[in-house]
Amino acid sequence: MAPILRPSRHAYRAIVLAGAAAVRLLRVPVLVTGEENLPRDQVVRGLHHEVRPGHGAVVAVTHFGYLDFVFAELVLWRRLRAHSRFLITRKHTGSALVTAVCRLCDHVVVDRAAGAPAFAEALAKLRRGEFVALFPEGGVSRSFTVRPLRTGAVRLAAATGAPVVPVAVWGGHRMLTRGRGRLRLRDVWRTPVRVHVGELLRVAPGEDAAAASERLRAALQAGIDRCTQSYPEVPAPGAWWMSAHLGGGAITAAEQVAHDARERESYRRTG
């Protein structure tokens, strides 16, 4: 019988350090602004972030590429030594390796067809004082603009009083994103990544979830705008990795909405 893997902060730390080493080895410049907006009520002792009730946070990350979580977590680790518990869809946990990582890192597996258990688990972690990270767009954006959000992030914040930390990531999609094939060394080597941490967003218990989600969407898009304006590479006209409204070759926001509608039924089947 295979051993049952249990959450381990040492394993999580090793994974984060390995990711940081890979970023350095591949000479990926990670350019960060807004770190001063991260929660200031945290206790950090050496390499250990102390989890305390009342000091958790919801980390809302843009989702243009499959590696965006790497750069969001590196920023949180560098500043706060925080181990974020990511919400990961069930269909992305098909391999034994991913399943093992999720268990060791205490991530939350979400079934999109029945999300209540995952929401309850995330809520419990927040109340314990954990950082819970998620992609509120609900999937990878192929328009490279922030789409209308699902309400889970703001509902978690409203239920616990935890702040929402908006994290915008730009450039990671050049390495690996939907519809662009597999991960290749040439796409990662020295490819800059811009990250912006927005001001903390507070959600009152009685606030309308749709309105609060729109506030969060606007904050994330403002972060993306800041990242694109200060990105250290000038894209060629029509570059596939640039948004259509910036002259790039990505699909438009309207085309993205139609694309999302076609995929909703598939998400219900695959989780």
C-alpha cells in the first residue's frame, strides 16, 4: 500500500526553493512592484511564516498562463515566507505527481461541478490564518485581459474578514499558455515576467458579491495595465502574446466571452 502523504511545510519550502532556483538558472527577470501592499500584520521568523487566526488573506491572481502561480508564490515567499494554499481544479490533478504535490502543499482541489466542499475547506484554512490563493477568472484568459470574475474570492473574504490581495502577472503566458503547445526552453529563457501587487481589497459581510467581484476585476486589470506599460520588451506589431486592444494578436474580450460560453459544459463534465 502506498504511503499517505501529509502536508509538510518542509516539502513546500523545498518546492518553492527549487522553483526559485529554476527561475535564476533560466535567467528569468521577475520585476515586481507593489510589494508594500502585502499584509503587514504577518510574523516571519527566518524561513518560517507563522500562521495565526485572523491573519489570513485571499490571494487573487490573474490567469493568462499556466505558470502564473509560480511567480505569484515567489513574490509571497520572498516577502512573507508564506505558503499559499492554491485552489486547483480536479482535472489538473490527473497525474500522481500533481496529486502528491497538492497533498504535500495542502492545496485545495476543486470540482467545478460541485464546488461547495472546496469552498468550505478554503474557508477553514482562511479562518486558521492561512493564505488561500485562487484564480478568480475560473480559467486561462486567451484575450490576455481580465475577464468577469467568479464570486468565490470575495465571498471567502466577506465570510472571514480576510483582505483580498490582487496579484497581476504579465509575461508568464509567453512561456506556457492555452493553445500554444508544450513548455519549451526557448520560450522560458530570459523571458521577463512583471508582477504587480495591488492595494488590499476589503469586502464587507453584506456587500453584493457581484459588485465586489467587479471591484476586484478592476484592480487586477489596473495591475495588468501597469505591467504592460512598464514591460521591459517592446513587442512586434501583432505579437500573439499581446492583447488585441494593445495591437496584439490575441482574441478580443468579446471573442473570449463567446469562447467561455462554449466551454462551460465541458467544465461541468471534467471538473
